[in-house]
Amino acid sequence: MCGNFNAGNSFANVVRQLDTINMSEYKTEDTEQGKRIVNSSKFNLHMVRCKIEFNPQDELVAVYYD
């Protein structure tokens, strides 16, 4: 799923896409740099997480697996 997102995507756009996925869950965290979404899937038993980070303007700045 991480591959669907690119730098500059809006927070709202990412959430809208994540809301369409079955078998996946995400949570939103507030950080000092902005927001972070942590997404994981039941398919991989939530062992691999996709982290999506946003700046204070709610623009995507980083996407990575954890």
C-alpha cells in the first residue's frame, strides 16, 4: 500500500484511499513535525507497517515500511 503515496499528497487524500481498503487498519498520530499514519494489514498479521509522515501543512513528506 505504501507504494500508492507520493510526496506532496494531502493527508485527506491518503486517509480517503486508506478508508477504501478491506483487511487493513490504520491509526493517526500527532508528532512534533506534523502527523503520522501507521497502516498495517491482517494479511501479514500486522507484522509489517507502512508509516506515512506529513508536515504541519498536511503534505506527505515520507513513506516507509517499519
